[in-house]
Amino acid sequence: MPEKLVITGNFAAAYACKSANVDVVAAYPITPQSPVVEKISEFVESGEMPDTQFICVESEHSAMAACVGAAEAGARVFTASSANGLALMFELLCWCAGARLPAVVCIASRALGAPWTVWTDHQDAISMRDTGFMHQFCETNQEIYDSVLMAYRIAEDPRVFLPMFVTYDGYLLSHTMMPVQIEDPEKVRDFLPPLKTHVDVGELGETRSVSAVIPPDITVRPEGNTPGYMEYRYAMQKAHEYAIDVIEEVNREFKVKFGRSYGNGIYTSYKIEDADILIFGIGSVASQSRMAVDQLRSEGIKAGLISLKLFRPFPVKHLREIFTRVPLVVVFDRDVAYGYEGVLAYELKAALYPCQNRPIIRSYIVGLGGRNIPTDTLTKAVKRAIKEKDDSSVQLDPHTDFLDLDLDRLGLSIEDMQKEAQ
Amino acid sequence: MTPRNEQYERWIAQKILAARQTTTIGEAGKTGTWRTIRPVLIPEKCLVVKSGKPTCHKCWLYCPEATVSRSIPPVFDYDYCKGCGICATECPTEAIQMVPEKEAPSCAETIANAGGNADA
């Protein structure tokens, strides 16, 4: 029987692992991800996850290395991390994707040090962009549970065979309790059958070499020519491109099976039917933007929201279809591609560039290092974007707008600057 | 340039999965020349030798380069052993000793066999 529990986002991830009957979990604790690992080790210890091997490791690097090894042997694997721990994992994340291992990795997102911090933003998750992982964001604890199950289905699909991140905001979801429906194990097994990998364990004892040194060009061998590095990477890129269909398919199937879905599996929308202005955001930023949409609408501004669920593969086609309907898009990024601008903003700009009816895109940086994002801040920013929409001096000025900076309170005024210059 | 055929692209992308190639021995050169210390078996201490059966063989199991044979006694392939010492560490009876290459008799011979490619 399915049961409804009031649990944190971290526990939702742990319960999803249990439901998915994961074979191997190797993880190292870091705030705010730690309770995921603690809960899973509790499950394993109490015998509630009898088929799961929990490997204690000395670092995140080792955690992912253990997962890669286990996945190479055909196991369904799980790990989770945050911020600097995730950064330490980087090498093996690239390895995992390159070796086409269908791992699922949860990220309880947190700002990266330095300066040292434990509060949330999306910098850690977004920085993992080019590892080759697919990447989903979540807005509720139920979505975390569901997304992990869906992530395994997507990752293990023979048309895909790529690992996937499931990211949720540290504290805002990781430590906040919400009701989560935990599904019947039988039903989950039906949706998510045991992993059939492309790995033939039997051949590992032969002279087969796993992820050996691959030269730049095709190697001529008596048993048949083998791909060069570039062919492998081409296949990985193609798998990403084709994964979008699979992701939509899995989202639809999940809805039939469990009665829940998240938009089209690519993004969720809020009041977009008659909208003139669309807000674009992910995770916690999107959640807060729902309030902003309501407030703007109460003032007569027809705003709507697109909350991006699928960050990688980047759903270019879907985004073009939706964003060419409006003249103005406001993007709120809880991350910065340092030296350029918010990542979502510039990726959306690039996606829409070839379109005839591309909108004006205004980008803002919000909530870095856990700074609160009040609804008022978002609505004011949208109104400013409306006002400056046709002002080419604003549009052409390459600068980033950081919202809610509090420089005044540092006690350093323009007068102080002028005094210092004298 | 061949015209874009999406069906073919999908098909071939799924044929090229993870890199699992049957590499030929010596494909990356004679990597044994990288070694500065070499494993030497002390047969009197080796469980495999003493029992005369393929019992322990931890050296074979743990060697990351597959340069230890699963034979009686275990034999090291010095052409490719890089001298990491994992076999010596894993050996439960300390039957493998790591000897500096300059003290080992066949060091010069190994490099000569590799075509003097000691820097590779």
C-alpha cells in the first residue's frame, strides 16, 4: 500500500532510493545533503533495504569512484552531494557520463566556497553542466521522490544510458517537511524493472578493457575497427539529444501509473495562456516566482512562469516554442557564469537567437549564498524590465543586475568615495 | 558530405556505447620501463607455492595492470608491471618484496628490449 509521510526533501530522496531498490550506495556526508546518506544507512542497517550494499568512503571522490565501479559491474547505483563535496566529485562525474553508466546523483544545492557558506543557491549544480550528466530540478519534496524514480527509468533506457542529476534547493527543500506519497514497492518495480545494463559482466574476466586509452582516430583491429575518442563523444551528445523524447515519454507513463506529472517533463508552467511576460527560473526561484506572477496579475500585468525542470539536455525546441509567443522574458538566475552573466539567461538567449520572433530577454541575479528572494523584489524587477524594454541603451549595456544588494548598509556612501578621492 | 539522416544517426549512436575494447597487449608501448621498483616473489613464503594449489592469488586479483599470472608460482610480467607495489601490500604473507630497479639484474635488459624507449 502506498503511504503518505511528512518528510524532508532529503528523506524523500532516501525513500526514492529504497523504492528503486538501489544495489549500491556510496556517499560521503556534507551539509545540506547529509540526512540523505544517514537515512539510507539507517534503512540498510535496519534491514529495510536488504539488497543494498552501503559503502562507507573517505571522500566524495571515492564515493563516485565506488559508484562508477559498481555500475561498471552492472549495479544500480546512487549517491548524493552538495557544493564543495560535489566539486570534489567532478572528475568521476565526467567519468561516469563518459562511460555511459546510468547512475542517479542527488544534489542538495548549496553555494560554493569561498567565502565559506552553507546556504543555498544553484552555483554548485549549474557548475556540473558539462560533465555529460542529464539534469533535473525539483520544486517540491514529492517531486524529488518522483524525479529520482523517473531519473532511473530515463538513465537506464537503452536509447539513453546516461547518468542523471536530481537537484533540489538546500534547506528550502532538503530540510523542509512536506507530505510525500511513498509508492507501493510492487508498483514501483513494475515502473522501474531491474536494471539491464549494456555491461556483460561475463566478459569482464576476458581481455576486455573498460574505458581504456582511446586514441584520437579509429583503431583498425582484426575483429573489427573500433571507435576513436571523438566517436564516443559524438554518441554521448546524440544520446542527450534523443533523451528528450524518452524524458517526455517517461513523464507521461509516470502520470498513468502514479497519477502525478510535472508539466511535460521538460518544464512546468503557471498562468501562461494569456501572458505577455514570461518569467523563467528553476527550483526555489521558480517557486517564489509563482507568488510574483499572482501579485503582478493583481496589478493588471499579465505575467506567467516557466519553471525549467530539465536543464540538461537543454530543451531548445520546447523553449523556442513557448518563448517566441511573448515580447518580453525575465530570467532570474540563482547562479552566475562568472565573467559573463546568469547561466539560464544566456542559454535561453542562445536557444532563441535563430528565431524570428525572439523576445527581449532581461536577466537578473538573485539569492546568491542563500539571500532571501522576496516576492516584491521579483515583481519590481519585472516592472523595471517592462519599463526599460524598448530602451536600447539598457539592452545593449553588457552588465549583470544583482537584485537586493545591500551596499548602503555597509556605511560606504558616494560621499565617502568622493572624500577619499580628494 | 553525406546528407543528414537522423535515423542513421540514432542507430549508430546507440552502437557506439561505452568504450569496451579488446586492446592488444603492448598497444601503449612497454610500460614496464616506467618502473622504479619491482616485485620479487619469495617462494618460501607464498601460499600458492607452499600449498601447490591456486589458493590465495591476491597478487593476481589486485594487480591493476593484469601483469601477475594466476599460475603456480605467480609470475610477474616485467614488460608491463609498473611497480606500483599493490601486490606486495595485498600479499597476506609478505611473500612479495619490492626491490629497487637499479639493484635488480635485468633492468637494463628491460629497457633495451623496449627499444630504449625509457622515457615513454
